[in-house]
Amino acid sequence: MLQRLYVHNFRCLENFELTLKEMPSALLIGKNGSGKSTISHVLEVFQSISRGTNRVRDLVKPKDFARGRSDVPIRFEIEVLLNDKLYKYVLALELPEKFRELRVFEEQLLVSGEPIYSRKEAQVTLHNSSQNREAQFLVDWHLVALPVIQAQSETDPLPIFKTWLARTIILAPIPSLMTGDSTGETLEPKRDGSNFGEWISGLLSRYPAAYTQVDKYLREVMPDIQDFLNEQIGKDSKSMIVRFEKNNANLSVDFKDLSDGEKCFFLCAVVLAANNSYGPLFCFWDEPDNYLSLSEVGHFVTSLRRSFKNKGQILATSHNEEAIRKFSDENTFLLDRKSHLEPTLIKLLSDIPVRGNLVDTLIRGDIEL
């Protein structure tokens, strides 16, 4: 799973490092503007590359340089542990003088310290080992190489890394966009949840046993649910219907008419089932407590943490005191930014001396780095 994320000269992140070794779940907290959403955007850059977006201008803009400092490259590094092998991917982007669009300055993928490919400017080198060069070719400076390099088999390190990265789950759902309608299938959900119908269709089509886990979770949070159907409404179209039952009375509700919180219950159920079915997955969920009542937050967060304890990894953000209480000082990171002219700082809560009740201190905003 994700071991390390390093970012330099990107928005409010300068020489920024997040280390998640041996943390199946972790929480990011901090005031608005401290950098939580920027971390999410960095993860989306990696995700977009692995899903086929390779034009640099579609990933990063000139305005993304920290404080407009375009004379220093933006640098992204991600380290991931997969099948007991450490994958490290590096991407550095520059904006030469008089250029309007960023271009690739450096790019490389290493596995257990051995390079799979490396790149300097336009030239890409494929490696058999660190000593032997296999092949070289040129790529447009404005294109990232990772999506265009072809692997010889699915067991090669390159497709293993790309598949894991493409299937990372990054969520900041907007329930009003979650209609439950679908015209296709996917295992790659969108950040806002707008393709939820396609995602659950893809999950249940390829992993039918996942229905049982989805159903089990939904019954825990909605005891009166009977089942849910993904009905065919056209040649290539489906629409979800949820059925409830109590005291021999029945009610059918279109998924789009569920409450925002109920839609989030469904989203959580599919996250848990996906991690179990085609994981281990990495999930970043921006404020999973949104749209939930205070009494629902604890169970919701605990279910996510429990599911990822032995498989996969989840990183969440929150401002909710009940959600914060479900994590410990050893896996909660505080982000702090003293002003818009200064970079984000990060530190584990266990490394910060706090007097009195931690959550109360956080609510008062008395902790600074």
C-alpha cells in the first residue's frame, strides 16, 4: 500500500512528505486552507495518469507552482508496497521561460530499487536491470510516458503498478449527482460519485459475490431495507431501485430519491465490497462524515477502518469531532499553514505535546506546528 507521498513546489506543498508505513488507516485534520484538498489533488494526478491522461496541461497548470515560483520544477513522488515489492514513481515538471505549458523534466519507475524505465526530458530508457539498457525512444516533452509504455505481460511490474494506481478510490461525493443510473460498467469510480451506477454495475457484474457484502452492510445501517435492484430500462441502460419492508408493508424507492446520507451508505458499502473483491485498494475519502447525523458518524468511520485493517488502506480527512475520536494519535496527522504565503506543515499528533483533552484543543484551534 501507499508508503510515502512527496510533493515539492505544488500549490501550498513545498518539500512536503506524508509517510504512511504500516498504517492501514490514517486521518488528516487541519483548518480550511491547510492543504488537505491539495493532497487529494496530487493523488488525482497520479490516478489520472494511470487511467490514460498523459497530456501535462490536463494534469497541472502554470498557476499550480507554489507562489508562482516557476523556476523550480514541480516534483511528485509516490512509493507503494505491492506484493512485498516497493514501487517508486517520480514525475518532475518544468515550465521554461516563455513556455505556456509545463513539460516533463524527469520521470522514472523503480521496483525494489531497480529501474523499470527512466526518462530525462524527451528520452525514455527501458531497463532490464540497473546495469543493462534495453531500449530507448523519444516521447513528446508535453506527454507523460507511463500511460504509453506497453508491457509484455500482465505479470510485469508496469501493469501491476498502473492497475493498482488506476483503481485507487478518491472520493469527495456529491450525493445529488449520484442517480444510480448507468449506461456501462466500470471499476474506476469518479471523485464526485457521479458514475456510482456504472461502478456498482461493474462490481456486481464481475464479482457477483460482492452483493452479499453490500447487502450485509446496508442492513446494519438501514434495518428496514429488503433489497436493491439494478433494473434494465433500455438496451444499454440500468437504473437502481431500493426496496424497503416493515410490518408486512413494502416500499420501492428510486435510488436517486434516497437522502444524501443514504446514498453515502451505499457508497460506503461498495467501497468495502470493492476492497474485498478486487483489492487491496487505496481509498482517499475527503470528509466521509459529510451528510451524516452525529449518531451515524462513529459507525460509518469504524466500518471503514475495520474493513481496511487487514487489506487495503484508507486515508480520510475530517473536521468532525466524532470522526476524529475514532482514530488515535499514532495515525492522525495535523496539517498547519500559518498564512497563504507559507507552505503546509505536517506532523503526527503523537509528536505534538497537548495539555488536556485533545479533541477540545483541536476544536479551539489551539494547536499549531
